Amino acid sequence: MIKKIIIGILILLIIIIGFVFSKKIKNNNDNNYKLTFWSIQLKPIYEKQLNKIIADFEKENPPYKIVWIDIPIQEAQKRTLASILSSTPPDLINLNPDFSVLLAQRNALQFFSENDTEQFSGNLVNKLKYDNKIYALPFYATSPVTIYNKEIYDKCINKNFIKTYDDLFEISPKLKACSNIAPFASSINENDTLAKILNKYDVYSFDNQNDIDTTEKLFSNFNKMYKNNELPKDILASNHREIIEKYMSNQTLIIVAGSNFINMIKQNAPDIYKKSALSNQLTGSNKKYDVSLMNLIIPKKAKHKDLALKFALMLTNEDNQLELAKITNVLPANKYALENKYFKNCSSDLYEQSRCISAKQLDNLVQFDFDEKNKKAINEAINKTLEEILLDKNIADFDIKNKVETLSKQVKNLQK
């Protein structure tokens, strides 16, 4: 009797172990067919369309399933770094170039061939290279435009709207005297705003005297504007959104902003909106424009690199990029989508105009910027130098020259 009970227990144990083991194998097999994609704040506005793309991809690539995780922008870098350092990172990640290039420098990313990037705008792909290798695929872009109070500008300045920062420095005193409003406002010391202005004057490294002289002249001109109240006094403490609010409350006449802010002006300051007009982004001596870019990266340790590339190319094909642009008002990275009439034929509505202006600017982008290795530190050094100049009430031309020369040494050391 006892023998039968023991045999029964052993049989039961074998059945339980077999069930657990088979379930474990099934779970492992399921994990083998999961492709993980991390995006940055695409929900809820793009959720319906992206779920459709995922369903189409899964239909074409059975038995694989895509696990989509949408991450808040403030957590993106921290979570990405932690995942990259682990042995099981996501297969495809939506990130920004400044952080992506740091991962490329650590040899943590899969590089792409020229064939992989055939469907993208060459100007955007060129901005995603490190050591002459492509470390990311462009996902979408934004290129700001200039918004200005046309009614006051036309009243005060008897010529076409300005094109460059040099033009701004020239007309600013007259515009201020005529309107008693600060002519220009910008979040000038926020992130890489000032660095991008320097890039428009072909300043990328401070490795020659011309770079130093150009920067000194530019900083001197901003200093004159600040001292003459041609820039808002709190400009150094104002972020991008606060600059938009200054424009809406008639505290400034000219701003450079993304087209997504135009509807904000229309809804919150309709009287100012009616007086407004658009122009190309302000440029420098090279007459080129800047762009903000989001990209897609594949970690070197990703489990399904080939499949991740296939999904990335589906996500960024012509049709899907056009749909993304229409839903979110960003610019597509796909060169065929950019040729669509949606970006060629725009009505007189400011929101529509901004789309065509921004898209056209992608044809003529600044192609070089400051060194990738210490870009954040370089931006901080540039911004701090201008802050010191603007906040010194008694600063002389000689002092500005010394500060810029000190800055040039700092940047050269950071680029070594």
C-alpha cells in the first residue's frame, strides 16, 4: 500500500515538473519572438497609427510580436542608459542625437550602411554620423521659423523683413525707438540655442582667429541690444515657452519658434495672431538653417537587430512618415514624403505656411556643429560666457574680447 502511494506521489511530481518545464520552455520561446520598441511621448496623439503599423508588421513577420513602451521625455536618457548597460536592451529606441552619439562613442550601438538610409533625406542622415559612420536613423525633424508682428514692423521699418541676425542688429535700435517694445526675444542661453547661432556663422571649433573674431562681434552685438533694452531684461531666465508668452503679450516683436507654437498664439492671443506674419528662420553669414532631430537607434546587444531595422524602415516609410507629419505637425525624415504636395502647397494660413517654410529649410541645413564628445559642456561654456557679458553693466569691448578668448581655450580643451 505504501509502495503504491510512493509511486503515485512520484508520478504526480513528474507530471508537475513536466508541466513547469514545458511552461518555462514556452515562455522562453515567446520571449524569443518579442521585439521591444521604446518611443518618447508618442502617446496618445500617435497611438492609433502606430498600433496599426505594429499590427501590419506582425502580420508580415509571424510569429514575432512587438512590445511597444512609450517613455516620458524626462526619463528617456536615464532608462536608455540603464538598458544599454544591461544584457537585454530594447531592440529599437527612439532618442535624440546628442545622447545617441554618446552611446555610439561608447561602442554601444549598431552602425548602419548607406543602403539602410536610402529612403531618408541625406541632409538629416549627415547629422547622424560619428567617425564617418551612421549611428542612427532619422525619425522626424522640426525646423523653426521666424514669427513677427507685421503691423508694427511695417510701420517702423520701411523695407522687407530681415533675413539674418546681422539684419536684426542693424534695425533693432530703430524698431525699439519706434515701438517702445523689445524687438527680439529668444531663449538664448537655453541648451544649444546660442551654439546653433554660432554655427550659422561657420563657428564650430574656435580653432582659428576668425572664429574668435566672429564670436566676439556677435556677443558684442547681443550685449548692445541687451544694454539698450532691445532684448527683454529677463531674457536670461526665460525658457522657450515664456518667450512665446512674451510675444503673445506684446512684450516683443520678433521670435524664432517651432510651427507647433503658432496655434498656441492663434488660440491664446488672437489679436496678436492677426497682426503676425512668418518668415524663414534667421540665419547668419552662411545663410543656412538649423534643425532639431529625433532618431532611432539599435543597441549592439539587441537580440533582434535585423528585425529591428526592418521595423524601423517600415515605421519611417513614405506613407507612415506622411501620416506622422499630418497628425503631429513634425517634418518627415523620409525624402519621398518630403516631396509630397502637403509640404509644397500651403495656404495663406500661418500654421499652413510654417509647414512649407520649415520643410523647404531642410534643403539648406547647417551641416557642422561643435564636437560631439563634450557638446553639453561646450554649450554651457558658451552660454555662461554670454551671460557674464550681458550681466556686466560696465563691461568694455576689451573685456568682451578677453572673455571670448578664454571661451575659445575652454572649447579647444573640451574638443581634445
